[in-house]
Amino acid sequence: MTVLRTSASVTALTAMVAASSVTVQAADATLRLSCEGTVTVTGNTKMEADAKPEPVTANVIADFTDGTVQGLFYLRSSLDYQVKITAMNKATVTFGGISDRKAVSGKIDRTTGDISATSVSTGGKDLIVLENYALKCRPTQPLF
């Protein structure tokens, strides 16, 4: 059996391989997670012993191109905070950031989908609010 190779078929095959690798790279550039878990709020007015974990859901997006994580810290405020990815490897994505009244940090376990994160906010004179998140997440796909 003789296989004929024409430049058109080689070009078409090359284009198909290139297109599929671009799609894979674009998909790997963003990690979208649907998460459920708890947030425990403590601070000056509610001591740790009195704090009860509250159920929470979140849609978290880790954008490796921009180096940001967002979707987690708007849950208890009106703002959708976007924080920087500070480190990552095959197992973990670590993130954090500081604004004028809020400091956030956390990590995403890329194997289990677990997210642990902490947010410290100040409001007023000496009011400090500490939020500890413990979430189980699963990957999602955008609808369009």
C-alpha cells in the first residue's frame, strides 16, 4: 500500500494539530471552580469560641494568564476582590493581596479541589473581622 502525501493534506493536518494545541493551552490558562463549604467569621465582636461555621457557595476563577484569583472574597461584601497568584506548582496555587481595608490569602489544592483561605478586614476604629473559608470545589466549564 502506497501512501501519497500532498502538500495540501500535510498543511491541513498541521493546521488541525496546531488548532487543537491552542485550544488545550487556552483551556489550561483558566481554572474555573464551583465550590461549597463553610466560612467561619470571628473578630472583636464574636470570639472564636462563639463562632459557628456558616454554609457558603462560590464560583472561583484562577486566571493563570493574568495571575489572579477571583470570585471568593465578594461573598460577604459588595465587591468582587481579585487577588494575585503568589506561587504555584502542579499541586498548589497560592494567592493573596492587600487593599486599604482587607488582606486575603489562601491556596487551591489542584489535586483535590480544596480551597482554604483567610480574609482579614478592618472597619472603623478597632473593628477586625476574620473570615476563614474551607471549601470543596469541582471544575466547571463556562456555558458559552
